[in-house]
Amino acid sequence: MKNYKEILPEITTLIFDIDGVLTDGTVTIFPNGELIRKMNIKDGYALKTAVDMGFNICIISGGNNKSVLTRLQNLGIKDIYLGVHTKTNQLYEYLENNQLKLENVLYMGDDIPDYQVMELVALPTCPQDAAPEIKNIAKYVSHKKGGNGAVRDIIEQVLKVQGKWSGNFNATTD
């Protein structure tokens, strides 16, 4: 079985859950019932960079929040599936519609609803604070927590291995 570093060069598609991955999993509930989530700007930068580099970026989440949808669309992500109850069905539909293969897919999830999808993809990953069951099947557990740079961590690794990270500076001093 390959370790995660051997799979990174083969990744063309990055799929993420939202709550607990792109957010820290908490919501602020306002008196009018509106739920507010907090997202990390560094995760956003990495997502935008991956989009600009031509990676297939997909979001599959059970949650359904218009503010989150707007944020992700503003990063250039087109494939956003919210309110999804059976993530494996959405995964297969997305792959089929885009003629993609499981062996090129990285998925980052944090809790039980992500388990079945993570069993299918080439590179299942999770934040440091994911549920124990998810950590057990992940080939990579980020040192960062959900909503606190875990997405940036794994995207940066994929892009660096593939020579596409803009932070690859070869500066010399005289």
C-alpha cells in the first residue's frame, strides 16, 4: 500500500467537506435563527490557488448555508454540493460528469458522514481534530485543526510535490 506522499503526485481532484474541515465545526446562532460559520483565509488562498492551477475542486457537504456558498463561489469553485445526505452518490455523480477517476482523488473529511467516501478515494485525509474513526482510515492526518489551516496544509503539499506552489522560491543571496 502506498503512503500518502507517493499518492500526492497523482492527485488531480481535491474534494472537501465544510463543517469541521473548512470551518472549526462551530456555529454562532443569532436570535433570528441565522447560523454563522467562520472560515480561515489561508485555506481560502490555497483553494483559490488550486483552482487557478487547474485542479478539480469540489465541495460535498451535508450543511446548507448561503453565505458559505457565496464564499466558495468567490474563490472560483464551481462544483459545490450542499445539503447532501449520501455523499458517496454525489461523489460518483461528480466523477462521472467530469470523467474523473477515484485514483486521482483526495478527500478531506472529519466525521462519520465522510467515512464511506474516504474509503473509496485514493487519498483520504482529515484535520487533526477529526473523529477517531476518520483518523483511523485517513492516510494523512493534518497537524492543523479543521477551520485552522488543515485545508491549506494538504493543498500546499499537493502543489509543492507537483511543482505548482507559488511559494517555491529559489532565491539566492550574493
